Amino acid sequence: MIQKDPFSVPDRQAPGVFFFIPAEFFKSAWEYRKRAFRYLLLDTGHLVENFMLATKALGLSSRMSYDFEDKQVSNFLGLDNCREMPTQDPGQIP
């Protein structure tokens, strides 16, 4: 089995900085029940948009990616795969 590098950026310049947005599903599910997943994605979207606007205002280039290996990134970040996971990678800044 060939394992993909979780931080690879195909056909692009290698990024200088990565930012990941993790979501803790267990805590949110306890509080919000069936609406938890929807609220986590909504909050993540707000964070991503603010991040993108801030980088643009500072004149930095950035890009958002959903294409990363969840398990490998979770292990790298020390996330508990049963309770939390990375949702997006909004900030690859070259």
C-alpha cells in the first residue's frame, strides 16, 4: 500500500506554513445532539473565511484544501480519532 504524504501539495510550490482546524465532535454532540455536525461545519466555515480575508488583507497568498490524509494528520496533531478530527486546512502559506 502506497501512503500519500499528508502534507503534499501536488503541482504547487511547497507551503511554508500549515494551519489545521480540528473539530471536537464528542463535546458538541453532547450539547447540540443532531445539530452538532452542522454547527461544527458552520463554525469551521466562519474561521476559514476570516483566515482567508486576513491573509488577503496582509498581502499573503494562501489556499484552502480538503485533500489531506485525515488519520495521518490526526496522529501528527495528537487528536483522538474517536472524539475529534481535522476538518479543513485553510492556511497553506507559501
